[in-house]
Amino acid sequence: MHPGAFVFGGATTTSPDNGHTMINTPVQGTAADIMKIAMVRADREIRSRGLATRMILTVHDELLFDVPRGELEEASALVRECMEGAMQLRVPLKVETGSGANWLEAH
């Protein structure tokens, strides 16, 4: 393997950008894994509690839910717990939640 190659998950890639891709790829992969773990755990917990809340969309590092008003507090705490606890790292994962009639209001 030459100095500009990187092996990750069995795939070898070359780095024409002096290492940016080689460093960024594992970071993005880890972030995607964290999101997948959080999504599965949140969905499982929502269903086990019999909530009407439903996950409807993911965009990058955000999850969008359809939540009945009466479940907002419980669903928000549940999702925060699932996302912050998805993976143990040296630094804590922090999650912000918001709510509104649309995505703009939730931000």
C-alpha cells in the first residue's frame, strides 16, 4: 500500500486531497452509525411505550417526528436520551430538541 492510501472497512482508497478524505471518512461513518443506532433505539422505545409519535424523516444529524401534543414532553426526553446515549465517546453527545407546527418553527 502506498503512503496516500487508507484502508477502512476493507476498502482501500487513495487520497488526492492530501489526507482530508482519509481523516473525514471515519468521522462521517461514525456519525452515520450513531444516527442509525439512535433511530433504531428511539423507534423501539416509542413502540414499546405505545406512543402515537412517529419518526418521519432524517436529514444529516437531525430526526423529525410527528408528535401528538400530549406526548411532546415524553417523546422529546425519550429521543434525547436515545440520541445522547447511542455511543459512548470521550466527549459527551449533546442533543437539542425543538418543536413547532413546521421544521422552521422547531428551529
